[in-house]
Amino acid sequence: MTNASAPQAQVIVEREDGVLRLTMDNLTKKNAITCEMYLQMKEALDAAATDHSIRAVLLRGTGGVFSSGNDVNGFNAPKGELPAPVQFVRSLVKFPKPIVAQVEGLAVGIGVTMLLHCDIIYAADDTKFRMPFVNLGVVPEAGSSYLLPRLMGAAKAAELVLLGRLFSAAEAEALGMVSNSMPQAEVAAAAEKAVAALVKQPLGAMMKSRALLRDVSGEALDERIELEFKQFFEGLKGPEFAEAARAFMEKREPDFSNIPVA
Ligand SMILES: CC(C)(COP(=O)(O)OP(=O)(O)OC[C@H]1O[C@@H](n2cnc3c(N)ncnc32)[C@H](O)[C@@H]1OP(=O)(O)O)[C@@H](O)C(=O)NCCC(=O)NCCSC(=O)/C=C1/CC=CC=CO1
């Protein structure tokens, strides 16, 4: 049953002056990403990849919140279909043009890992980051198990992933996950300034330079993404995820103490 009073979860897709703006808009759930939202972003990215009137992307969320990650109520894909997050991540990873991320408020789960595939990332200095994959009984995704240790070192990546603890914009900046952190009031203007500058750059040199900068051994990354998603979706069928999901709904701490390892 749909709730007539709840605003529809969507991504606002705008194309103007060479910029594709993708705005995650599901504020009652802190911009949690639904299957429909993933597919909207995937389709917009796929079209912009070959439409050279688009030279840069701005990715952001409404209401001063980036994203609380995957909609916790919508983890399971319809049988037989390639799950929407997988489709989105594949398109994001192969997207050939610069992506500017405007990160405010919260960046959780895939709301963090998608940033590893963005280029210029500006974060409000009060943003809370978290990758609670293990806490949910699943594994990290979107290539993050491959990219995070290479970005920040194995020990730091393990601390953030295995504990799934909150970290600040200052820490994200120090770890190289964010280009700059700044006061919240300045983030939107900084992101707009960056995309306005990017659209004036020569597209060919910009795309080639970006590909060189992102030289992360494409095949190895693609294979890791497939392995992560395989384990992620297996995890969703297991008792650890079941307990984590129940605890979230019941607004309590999960208790994993009596769950045997499969
Ligand atoms: C830390 C929080 C994000 C925000 O906390 P807080 O500011 O205190 O706000 P809340 O009161 O908790 O939230 C307000 C309402 O929003 C609902 N909500 C928040 N996040 C989600 C979400 N992700 N999905 C659905 N609903 C959400 C929350 O229930 C409140 O609703 P009510 O007012 O009706 O009670 C905190 O909310 C939080 O920890 N949220 C869960 C974050 C999370 O676990 N995200 C998923 C991570 S996994 C992921 O992103 C990756 C994938 C990728 C690949 C494949 C498949 C799935 O997942």
C-alpha cells in the first residue's frame, strides 16, 4: 500500500549547461536509495556517458543530507532480475566523465562507497560518514574492499569496515576520501563552482586524464565488485542480516552472540 501523504522517493535528474545534476530525494528516510532511484541514476549516467553535451555530473541529496545508503526495507531484488544496486554500480564504475559529489549531513553505506567512484568530493564539515556493512551482517560493496585499503592502508580500512564506526568529514579528508571539507553553508557553492569550471575544460583531455588518474586495474576491480555482490546477497539470506534488520525495525541494538557461523 502506498502512503499518499509521503513524498515519492526519486532522483531529480536535471541537465543544464553541460552538467547532469542527480539529486537523491527521499528525505523522510534521510535520502535512502530505493531500487527505482538506483535505476534512475543508472539510466541518467548511461545516457550522459555518450551524450557529449554533458561534460560533468553533480551528485547530491536534498535537504542537507547526502544519503543514508540502501533503503533498509528494500534489500531484496525481484527474482531473476539483476539487482538495481548492481546495475547502478556497474554504470557508475565505467562512467567516463568527472563526477563532483556534494556531501552533507549523512553518508552511509553505499552513500559512502559510491564516493570512491567520484572525482571531486566536497563535504560539509559536520557530515557523519559510516560503512555499517559488517554491522548489518553483510560485506562491503561497490569495489570498496579493493579500493579502501589502497587508498588509506589496510589497517585504517579494516578499522572503518570491521567496526563500522562513524567518522567525520575531517577524517574522511585526511584519509583521501574527500577532496575538501568545509562549512556546510559553503558546500553547494563550491560544488557548483567545480562543475562550472569542469564544463569549460576540453572534454577529450579531461576524460583521458580522468581515466589515467583512476587507473585501478579495471579487471581486478570488476572481479572484486562481482565477488562482493555475490557475498553481499548471500549475506542478505543469512541469520546475521535477519537479526540486524529486525533490530533496525525494532529500534534496538542487534544481538549476534548466539548466531552460528555458516
Ligand atoms: C544514521 C541514520 C542514517 C540516521 O539516523 P538519525 O539522524 O537518528 O535519523 P533516524 O531517526 O534514524 O531516521 C529518520 C527516518 O529515516 C529512516 N531511515 C534512515 N535510514 C534509512 C534507510 N537506509 N532505509 C530506510 N529507512 C531509513 C528511519 O527508519 C527513520 O524512519 P522513522 O522516522 O519512520 O522511524 C540511521 O537512520 C541509520 O543508521 N539508518 C540505516 C542506515 C543503513 O543501514 N543503511 C544501509 C547501508 S548498506 C548499503 O547502503 C548498501 C547496499 C548496497 C548493495 C546492495 C544492496 C543493499 O545495500
